[in-house]
Amino acid sequence: MEDAQEQFFEQEEYDNDDKPLSSAFSPPFRPTRLHIQRSSICSRAYFVVVMVFFHVYILNVIGLLLYVHYNNGPGDLASGDGATSASVGDSGTPLPHPAPVSRELHVEDYTQSFSLPRIEGIRVGHVQQVSLVPDRTHEMKTISLKPLLFEIPGFLSEEECRVVVQLAQLKGLMESQTTAPSQGQEESNQPLLSLSTEEVFSLLDLNQDGLLQKKEIVSHSRSQDGTWLNPDNLRQILAGLEACPTGMLNLEDFRRVYDVSQRPGQKRSGKLQHQFKQRSKHTWLYQGLGSHHVLHTLKNRVTSLTRLPSALVELSEPLQVIRYEQGDFSNAHHDSSPSHSETTCTHTRLAGNTSVLTEVSCRYLTMLFYLSSVEEGGETTFPVADNRTYEEQALVQDGVDLTDTQETCGRGNLRMKPTAGTALLWYNHLSDGRGWMGELDEYSLHGDCPVRRGVKWVANSWVNVDPDHQQQARYQRLVAQRHRVKSGMEEHYQPLSHSNLHQDL
């Protein structure tokens, strides 16, 4: 070591003696070595800092993934239909998929969102692209603005149409014939049990004091089929009750208003009175958990297209399948009903605390599926679609009732020919301007022309909504709570259909 130092100093002296004076200002060898050492130290420190931050970042990502994994159940990650595509409108904005159907109903699922989105029609003939199944885009065409009506060709595949028809045949179809007496026969509208006016009065008079109060009429007047007291009859009786100074009806007063309410074929309050007629066969197919996958997929497709809260679709009526043979038809009618104080929606009546006069169907929208093509006839007719104004008196032209599809089907404003796989969507109600269901859209009047040749198969999918959003919310909470109690008592999940929900509750 010492020899090396001496050699170094000798070499330094030699250099100083040989080099000129100006060389003293040249950068020495040692400062250059020190500069290299400082750069190496900085590089190592920078590398250490980067690696520390990188490891911290990785740990944070792992922690976040673990948090998500342990705080979300498997139901939150499952898709509703197995499809990955979303509906797309004109602007290309993806529309949300329906919420996945979990095996447990939670109260929160039915109270988070209570708005009813509507598809914009833009103008008649407008076409917008929608994606309902993977790797395929459907065209949705605006057919009418009054009512808001759309046509979606190819909504169902040929195989899906065949399966739905076969399931309906397997379930069994029942007659849905509701016809008025033919011409030349005297029309009758007798009470359900052919009771006299005095017997009806006695039955309604609960305390047998010889006077009828409103609550007594309400308690015994609920009738789903309207054979005895339909909403028009009840309004007539209540009008007579309110006209009495005492607010009660004796037998003579009741006889007068009751007999008037039972007379058929009269014009009351300036409205046309006609009897609904139809002839066909139908059945109902459950679409919930445990149903055939085609039915379940079809329901999810409806949810995706309409963008409605999945809870509304889940708790709506089952799928109705109808078969029209040669000569079968249905007169023009509304699928839903106007809202009145003396009526309640059938699907939410159990959520109410007070008695009402009658139950009516409350259907926000209708989706009609053509399951077969028809050789001749069988069109779906909308007699007053896109009229400037709507007046019931205008339905009678030259003594002919436009609601009578047997006689005047060809005079309707709009007729849709059945084509297998095509779907029609229309709204039965207007919007209330606040994102909920408003008044009945009277332009949604529609019927089925008689089938001339062939067989017509169709299916109806209705979404039930109560005009009173608070009543709808109470009903959905009641269903969820009832199901939660039932799930706690049973080992396995039991699917609840639209019909047995009301029975169980």
C-alpha cells in the first residue's frame, strides 16, 4: 500500500515538472471521479424511491380488489340474461341493461328508482337502432304518435315463437268468448245472481236500518268482471247518493238510481256506451324464476327495451298467449283503465287500507308479440290513431260503430298485419310530466280484425303500474317484506307469480 502511494506521488511530481503552467488549470482526475460517484448515488436513490412507490401502488390495487371481492355478493356481478350488449338509441348512447334478478327480493330494490322512462317517437316513420341480443341490432320504427306506437321486426326468433306456442298448448287454452247478444235479440244486463232491486238493497244495508251509506255500498261492490256493478254503474249510484241532502239512500231513492244504472245501451255524460265483444282462446304463462328459459329471456328483453325498473316488470302480469281461429276477433278496447277515486288497481289493491268500489287493470304499456303469420285477416287495428282530436261520439260514423271490428275493421286509421316474430310496443297512458304515469291515452283504442284464413297466435306482455306512485311503492315494499318472511320460514326459495302473490298476501 505504501509503495503504491509513493509511486503515485512520484508520478505527480513528474507531471508537474514536465507540463507547462497552463496545465494546472486543467480539470484534475479526482474531481472527475467524484462527479461520477455523485451521479451513481442519485441514480440508486431514484431507483429505490420508484420501487417503493411501485410496491405501494401494487399493494393498494390488491387491497382494493380484496375489498370489492368481500363486500359484493355474487348476485351483484351476475348478468340478467347472459347477454353483454346494451340497447343503443339514435345517438349511440348505451342504454342500461335490466337489473339482474337475484334469488332474494330486497326492499331497497323496489324503492330506489320510481321514474318511468319513455322511448321518444320523434316522428312517424322514424327508425332507431336497438341492441337486445348479442351480435345483432334491431330496428324500431315509430308507427304512430297518438298513441306512441313502435314496431320491432324480428323481436322473437322463429324458434322462440314455436316454443311459446307449444308451451301455451301444453298449458291448455280456455275460451275467452265475451260477446253481446246478436242482432234481433234483446240485450240484457241482469245482476250476477239475478237479484231484485229490493234484494240488492237488503244485502247492501249491513245494519238493516233501511238506509244505505257510502261505506255500505263500497263494502259489497267489488267486482272484477263488472257483471253486476261496473265502474259506470257505481258512479251512477254514487251520483244519486251525493244528490241526496242526507247523504243516504232509502229504498225508493236506491230503486231509482239503481234501475237507471242497469239500463244498457244508454249515453251517459255524453259518452258512448258499447259492449265489448271478443272470441278467442287464451292461457297465461309464468315468466319468473323456474320458468322456461325462453319465457325468462323474453321478459328480460322487454325490460331492456323499455328501460323500466326491473321490479315493475317482475311484479307484472304473466304472459298472456291468445289463439284466434277463423272468424275469431276482438272489438276495439283499451288495455288499461282511467283513474277514478272509486277504483283501485287490481295488482296493488292489498297495499291500500280502505275499501274501494271496483278493481281495474292498470297497465302502463303493452307489448304485443306476433307468434305466427296469418294468411288473411287478423290485423291489429287502431281506429283513431293519430286523429287530431278524440271524441267518443265520433266513433259512430254513418250509424256504424268503429269499435265493432267485425263490421268496420277496414275503416280504422291504422292496421298492423301479423308477421311472426314482430313485436308492437305502445303506451296506454300519457306521462304526468313528473316521470310517472298520467291519464289514459284514449288514442290507444285497439282491436283485432276477424281472421279470414289461417290461425293467429299472439302474446301480450303488460307492465302494471299504479297511477299513485306512493301506492305502488307500498305494494312493492309489502311484496318484498312478505317474501323475506316467507324465505326465512322455508329452506328453499319459492318463486312468486303475479297471481299467487295476491293470494299469499
